[in-house]
Amino acid sequence: MNKRIRVGLCAYGMSGKLFQAPFFAHHPGFSLDYIVRRSTDEKIDLYPDTKILRDVENLVHSDEVDLIVVNTPIQTHFNYALKALSAGKHILVEKPFTVTSDEGEKLIRLARQNNLKITVFQNRRWDRDFLKTKDVLQSGILGPLHEATIRFDRYRIQASGKIHKEGNLPGAGALYDLGSHLIDQALCLFGKPEYIFADLMRLRPDVASDDYFEVHLYYPKMKVHLVSNVMSATTLPGYVFLGEKGSLIQQRSDQQEFLLGKGHIPSGQSWQPVLTNNDTSICLIENGKKHNYETMTNPGNYYLFFDELYKYLSDEGTNPVTPQDACETIKLIELAVRSDKIKSAVRIDA
């Protein structure tokens, strides 16, 4: 790698600690030069050579940064991304991209005008369980699908205290938080639907935004369910696909977030332990007989996203997650909110 891309993080919360800093620090194509910490100017032991700044304004105007990572609360994404692009920086924006699709489109236009690049961090495209479902779907062994369910549940009976995720704010709520993952995966697998219907609820009394959603995406010959429940004490399959020739039940088994939280160092090689149990169940109807297969997924690797990001920024590859894709996700979230409000399905314009 001939050139190292200089990186600055806008924050060092969960996204910065787990999903950004370890990869930029250990990928040979990047150097983690700056991290913004609003509450302290103390250096981070893991990254002793990384300079600490106290505000984003100083970061975006630094001449020593090529890529700004906007990993702050969603309510600030548009303004910080706008500042970075206006200062001539490429940007990587944490999902969800922006609060509104109009904001996302404005950023896309500005980047195009200034010959700058925007990538959006949809890391769960590199989860082991999603990669397996994608492979099974592309293999065609299930035949034409008529129903698919993708869900991402948690068990958190009390509020986390994160106002930007659970408060009465634009962009808060489970639909924006986890829904941006599920909608992105549905678009990757199935493309744009014709109609959308959504049911949003607030299950916990101490939060001010939705913490449950059920979104139905209608295709010409198929229906896709996207579900997230914050009070699910039982672990349900992440993916259930039903087709004419068989079915797939895929557990949500990716371990990368857990391992990164334990301090594991990511790399381009496999850095995860082998699963101890099968996590994939496939049922196929062959010659009128039912055959059940149990298999184990291969490890996913977020490091591959950063590989693709480096190649894209170096003009040697394509964008791993385009802002246009991210904007489509926000548009569907906006239509889902509208559907819930009017209690009816909403047609999606082509």
C-alpha cells in the first residue's frame, strides 16, 4: 500500500471504540491520527500516537486529515458531514446516514460537486449470518421465495439513558437504530419493494421513542417481515426464508461486536474462534422427500469493509456502501413512519 490515509474520528463512544478505532489503527492503509473527545484531552492508552482534540471544528479544518469519520449521534450527522465536505474531506458516516433523506441527498450533491467521497458504515453486511443467508439465496436451492423474515431482538427492560437513541428526538428510536440495518439488508437481498406497512410501539415506560417495530415489505410475489423487539428474552432466529423448494433458518450468530468489546484485535485473517454449534438449518424437498441439513457459517469480518474502503479512497475499487444505498434506507424509514401514522400501507415510488 503506497499511501496511508490519515483518519480523524469525531467521537470515541461505542462506535469509535469498537467499530472504528481498532480497524483504522491496525489496517496498514490507514493511520489513526486524531480522535475528538469532548470531556477530556487525555490520550488513549491503546493509541498513544493519536492526537486528542476537543471539538469537531478543529478536526475538520486540520490539514493533516484525509478522512473524517462522523460517528456521533444521528442528530448531528448532517451538520458534521456538511462541515467536513465543505472543508474538502472525504467522509465515512456511521449508520443511520441522516435523519431525513433530503439531508442525505444534499450531502451527496455537495460531495459530487467537490469531487469528494462519502461511504456509510453498514458493518452488518459483513456479519457471518447475513453472508450465509446471502449465499443460500444466491444459490437458488430454496427456489423462488414467498416469505422472508429478518429480525434483530434485544432484552433491555430499562432505558439505556442514551437520549439520542431513546429520547423524543428526530432520528431516535429502534426503527432508525436497528431498522437501518434490517432495511439495508432487505434492499441488498431483494431490492426495492412496491409497498411498505409499519407498526411502531413503545414498550418501555421510561423511553420516549419506539423500541419495537414490525415492518412489512411487499414485493410482486413475496412478503418480507422486518422485526425488532427490545423485550425478547428468548433468542429467535435472525433469518427465516421460505421458498418453493425449501426453507432456511439462520441464527444471528456473529460474534464480532462481542469480541471487539473484549479487546480482540481485528485483522484481515480470521480472528474469531470457531463456533461450537451449527447455526444454520436448511430443509430441502428433493424428489418429493424432505431432507434436513445442519451446517456452520464461516466467520464474517468487518476488516474487509475497511479493505474495500481503502481501495475506494485510493481510486482502486468501488464504494463498499454507497450514500445512495443509505439514502434509500432512510426513505423507507420515512415511509414506515408515515405508514404507522396513517395505519395503512404506503406505495413506494419507483
